[in-house]
Amino acid sequence: MKRLLYLLLLLLGVQLQAQTVADFQKEIDESVWKPFQQAFEALDGEALNATYAEEVLRVTPQGIDTQNAFKEANLKRFEQNKADGISIALDFWFDSRHTNGAASYEVGFYRIGFMDEAGKTNYSYGQFHIVIQKQKGEWKITQDWDTTTINGKTISAEDFAKKEPIRF
């Protein structure tokens, strides 16, 4: 009887932890990913930058940014997109998410559609690895790495089509 009770308590604990992880991921979706996507599509650099922590490690094929230079680049890039009449659609999905109450490591694929004033859309595809941490009660991106190639192969529409994009 003690074994059965112990097994039930163990299973209940695993279930509670799974619910907690799901709850944390829902919080992250609502406080980071949804605002990130909305800011990106609205070409709102300030709102996009607000999803990031004060100190961020940003890594791209161009190098490592530990001075938050990417935040100023976000502002300039979005202003230039607006001036050029370009609109953006951002879609993404997660390949994996490892989350606890303090941090989440999230890997996924993205598609950015750039539409010009004539209605022509060009797409860019890539993979991201993001670390999100809870700081002062808020989830913030603390590490951001992305690339457009894996093992020397350019990420394509076919790669992105392996899963459906997330909808908020």
C-alpha cells in the first residue's frame, strides 16, 4: 500500500511540474513572444527592444554583440523599412523549449516576409536559439543567437514548412 501511495505521489508531482512548465511557457508566450512578434510586424523598434533584458548576449553570423548595439540597429532598421514602404510579417515555431521558473532555452525556426509597396514579398528563413530569464519578476530575452544556415546549408521554405507557425 505504501508503494502505491508513493507511486501516486510521484506521478502527481511529475504532473504538477509539467503543468508548471506549461504555465511558465504560457507566461513567456504572452509577455515575450507575442509582444516580440507584434513589435516586429508594427516596425516598432522600442517595443521590440523592450522584450530584451538590459544586458544581452546577441550572436549572429556577423559576430558577437555584448554592448547592445543591436538595439540601436533595430530602431534604425525599422525606421528605414517604414521610409522604404516595407511591411514585415514574422512567423516562427519552436523545435524545442526547456523551461523552469527562472529560465527558458528555446530553439525554433522563423520566416520573415518583407513586402514592398508593389505587394511583392521576399522571404528570409532562419533558426534561433534564445535564452529567456525572469528578472525582477519579468521574463526578458538575455541571449539571442540566430543563423540562416545549418551545417553550411541555407535554411529554406521547405525547412520552415516542417511545422505550422505559432498563432497567438
